[in-house]
Amino acid sequence: MATQAQYPEDSAPDLPPEVAGGKLSHWLRWMGWRIGIVPLPVFLLLVGILACFVRIHRVPSEICSVIAIMTIGGFACAEIGSRIPGLNRIGGAAIAATFIPSFLVYSHRVPKPLIQPVADFFKSTNFLYLFITAIIVGSILGMDRRVLVQGFLKIFVPLAAGSVVAALVGTAAGAALGLGARHTFFFTVVPIMAGGVGEGAIPLSLGYAERLHRDQGEMFGLVLPPVMLGSLMAILLAGLLNHAGKRWPRLTGDGKLQPVQPGGLEAELQQSAALARAKNGGPGAAVPGSPETAPPMDVGAVASAGILAITLYLLGVLLHEWTGLPAPIGMLFFAVAAKLVHAVPPDLQRGAHVVYDFFRVAVVYPLLFAVGAAMTPWDKLVSAFHPANVVTIFATVASLMGTGFVVGRWLGMYPIEAAIINATHSGQGGTGDIAILTAANRMELLPFAQVATRIGGAIMVTLALIALSRMG
């Protein structure tokens, strides 16, 4: 997280010789130290400014203030998590960025004027979907077509197998620990794989309340803790898999779902540049693969790619109005179709990947901070830490991921990537996907994770409600 200055000891870039060795050079070296992406002096200055606003009881609610609060809080918490021995090997930065703000809000250790604008902004703007849009479109447009097609066809096999095995193992574990098989299945195992809070726990609690003639608030209070603890368990296990991938690299594609032949977007871009130079009468076609074949990145192409991503998301929203399909899934289908039919030129594909990189580097931890502060009730999470619950939830998530590992390897996929995608099926919706993939350092798997979370969750909720109605 914190990085050291990049400047030489007695000089700094773009400074005249008479200045390079002076005080300004020392200042620039200080600016080279960063907390996440924030230069240390800027970080300290922002902390001081926010403290002054709190003291005079006038914290601005405008977007610049919210970005500052989210950035400082997110990267500070991530820095703490990345420096805790042991935890830093299993996704400590993502865990800390999510759950430290939740605890601080619960214990009233953060001034409410700082948290309220963040919560209002996050809930009113649906900022999470902007992040998902940038990541999904950027990763799909930058993905090899063969991986795209084969990956989406293959992931349903380990996902389905893992769901069945996890349901059996989790229910058996809960029954053995005295929780009761029926209670364990409907109120622990199913919520874990229901797709999060908004699209999982809420419709599940409504369905349970209707069929069991109970209060919906009571049902929601029963299903929410397993959702949150299951997501935390998936984050920890995904971090462990990331660590395992570094130790046994043959088990992982470092974000690639399965082995592919050399090619993909970069080869397409190189070939396109070579053909363009030959067509324009240049000094012969450049050799594909040489540095000069890749044109410099155009800011306009990056902006166009961002608008393209938003357009695809709005198409998904429109499809949701007609069919009820979640907007991110609709957007995902449109992005895949655009990739498969060559509807997006190479420069926009490169621009989309730049947008993806920006959100991956700059937005993840501030977003997780907002999730923790606005959407993660600490008391609900702690209430699930009963030994029988913890063992049952661990058995459910571990068997879900373990089955994905084994079945994915059997299908020719990288087993660690297949297991991580299965892990997102037990996450806290879209926010859980982001935390799990951040802990695993594999954000490029988000398109597959969205399928696992949203489609897998919807299927799980539907089947659970059908089963409950037939049981009486």
C-alpha cells in the first residue's frame, strides 16, 4: 500500500539544476511516499481539512467532500489491513477497508457529520453500479474471445456442482451441531448463496414471511447474519487461494480463467496498427509484436469507452424494465455480444481497459469503505459468531469453493480461478464480489462473478421458496 518515493536522492524530474538539489527536491521525495494512491503530504492535509470542517460543524455534503472522505478512509483502512502480519497474506486490505468502518460507525468513533454524507451519496447515487459497469465492460472488451465464450459456458458446471455439494455439506454440518437440518438449510445455507442483501436476503425474507406467516422484519433478521459472515468467510478463503497461487503457480492463471493460445486484444491491436500503417503508405507494415505497432493511448478514446460502458449499462436497465433481468447481467450480455461481433474498434477496447484499470486502482478501497460505513451493520455480523454457525458457514463456503476447484480443474480451467468464482456465489452481492476479488487480487473475474452471484443467487432463492412451499 504505502510506497516509497521514486525520486533520486539529490534530484527530481523536470527541475532546473539550481533547484534540483534544494528544498523542493526534498518536498518531492515526500510527495513520492503514498498511502494507497494519495501522496503522504496530501493525505495529511486532507485529514487536517476534514478535522477543521468537523470542528466548525460544517462538513460539506458535495461530491468533492464525499470523495475526500471515502479516499482517506478507504486507503487508511486498507493500509492497516495490509500491515497486519498473517492477515495481509489473505486479503487483509479488503477486509479492513470493509469492516473497520463498520465497527467505527457502530461504536460512534467516527464523527457522524463525516459518515452521513458518504452514506447518503452511496445510497442515492447507486455508485456501486458505476464501478461494476466500468470493471465488467473493461474486462470483457479486453478479454480473449475464446476465454469469453468457453468461460461463460464452463462456469455453470462448477457453480452448479458446488451449490449442490455446499447445500448438502452445510446442512449436514448444521444438523450435526444441533441447529436442525431444516433450520440450517433455509436460514443459513440458502442465505449464504442467495446473492447478497438486496437481491438475496430481502426477497428471501419476504418469501419466508409469506409462507411461514411470520413478520418480514423477523425473517430478515434471521437471514442477514449468515449472508454477512458467509461473505467474510469467502473473502478470507479467497485471500488464502491468492497466497496459494503464489506458492503453486501451476494452479492459477493470475486472473485468466483457462489457458489460451497467444493472442487476444493485444495481438488484435498490433495487427490493426500494422495494417493501418501499410494502408497509409508508411515505410512498410510494422512487424506485429513490435513496440511501434501499439498507438499511443488517446484520452478521447478513454472518454468514449467510458460513455460506451454507461450506454451498455443503460441498455441493461431498459432490459430490466422489460424482462426483470438484473441490469448488470443485461449489460454483461450486451458487452459480450459487442465483443463477439467485433462491434467495438480496438482503440475503444484499449480505452475501456484504461477505464477498468483506473477504477481497479483508485476506486476499490474508497468504495469498500463506503460499503462498510453505509451497508454493513456491525451488530448483525457479530451476532452470527456463534460457534455452531461459524463452523456451518465455513463448511458451506469451503465445500462450495473446494468443489469449484476440483470440477474446474477437471474441465481444464485454472482451479484457483474456478474456486474464486464459486466463492463469489457466497458473497454479499455486488459489494461482496468486489471485496472477494480484491482479496484474491483478481478483479478481472468480475463478469463471471456477477453471473455466479446474481443468476446463481436468483436460482437459489427461487428453489428455496418452492421447496419451502411444498414442505408446508
